Amino acid sequence: MTDRRKDTRGALVRPYAVTRGRTEPTRHIAIEAILLTTPRGQQESMYAGRDKHLIASLCDGRALSLAEIAAHMRMPLGVTRVLVADMAAEGLMAVHEPMADDDYDDRMDLLERVLSGLRQL
């Protein structure tokens, strides 16, 4: 019998088994998106499966990016994206996407006006 700790095949196959072979998330989540566990996720994640519960625990009171979650979980980014997208659809995670380029320009204009106003004081 082979020692499971030395058998690396499980580490390569297992994450994709968690997503039931799905490689595409139900919604796109950017790698830099900020994720937080919702109150519903705090209460119900333990019934959603081991990996989803671990993700919810990581983001409970601590905002993390999708990339950080994947690193903490030691799981491929694509698998993490599928799980987090499912969790968001189930109301277990709040996803805060980065600003769109249009919003960035408007925000920079506002910040420049505020800075100019502060200099005039």
C-alpha cells in the first residue's frame, strides 16, 4: 500500500474533482477581485463542503483577493475561481470587482479636483 502523503497524483486530480470537472465559472471573477464572506456564508458555509467552508473561513472578517485565496488553499486559480463563483451565486461570498477603466478616469478627475482644492486652502 502506498503512503498517501507521498502519492502526488491525488494533489493533481483532487481539486478538479471538487468542481465536478467544471473548468468555467458561472461568472467571471477577476484575479484581483476582493472577496468577503457574507453573513449567510458565515452561517451556512459548513454545509457547502470542505473547500467552500475553508474559503469562507479565510475571508471571514478579512478581505482577500482571488489570487490570495488560491495561494492559501494551495489550489489552482481556475479551480478557486469556479468555487468562489459558485459561492457568490449561493450568497456565501461578496465579490468586489476592480473598477472599470471608465470609472478610473472619473475617479482620477475627482481626486485631482480635491487635491487642487486642498492646495488652495
